[in-house]
Amino acid sequence: MAVPNMVIVYVSDAPASARFYAELFDIEPGFETPRFVSFRLAGGFELALWSGGPDHLTAPRTSELCVTLDGGPEQVDRQFRDWTAKGVKTVEEPHDEVFGRTFVVADPDGNLIRVAPVD
């Protein structure tokens, strides 16, 4: 059975974006080339940054990465303070949704990163 094991985020500069994600998530790349960098995450899943994305695709970007945290609303607010102290661009400040406390930030290319509680 085929199951997804990688998410690809299209970026304008893979090495620069890799530095952003490495600092944001406190992880190091597992594979690096000038236009493609990947990070091994839990369970064999990978986050890849690619600056050679398909220019012929015209669909709008409607996805976002989601980081789920244990620890309730306080942990979500703490993560927001930690990331904003690093200068990360805020898209949505912490607020309560039907699934709990959440916020959204953006990477240098405008790709969205949501933080939310573990379900």
C-alpha cells in the first residue's frame, strides 16, 4: 500500500529556507542539494524544501504545515512567543478555534505554518 511519507514545500531559495526551518524546528537537514533540502521527521516522514518546483502548475497554494503540541493553550501561546522572538512573520495571532488554541505564521516565501493542540 502506498502512503504519503514526504511533504514538499515550494520555496524560492532552498538553502535559505532550510536555515529558516532548521532554526524554527531545531532540526538539521538530512539531505541537501542547491535546490532541494529535506529533513527527516518522526516516523520516517520527511519535510522537503524545493526551489525547482513545477512552474506549469497553476493551482493556488491552499495547504499549510501543522505542528500539533501537547500541553494545552499555554503551550501554544509559549510556542508563539518563542517563534515571534525569532522574528517569524505572524499571519494569525493565537486565538481559540473549535479544535482549540491556534496560531499561524509564515515562512519567507509565505508558506503557512499552523500550531494547534493535539486532538
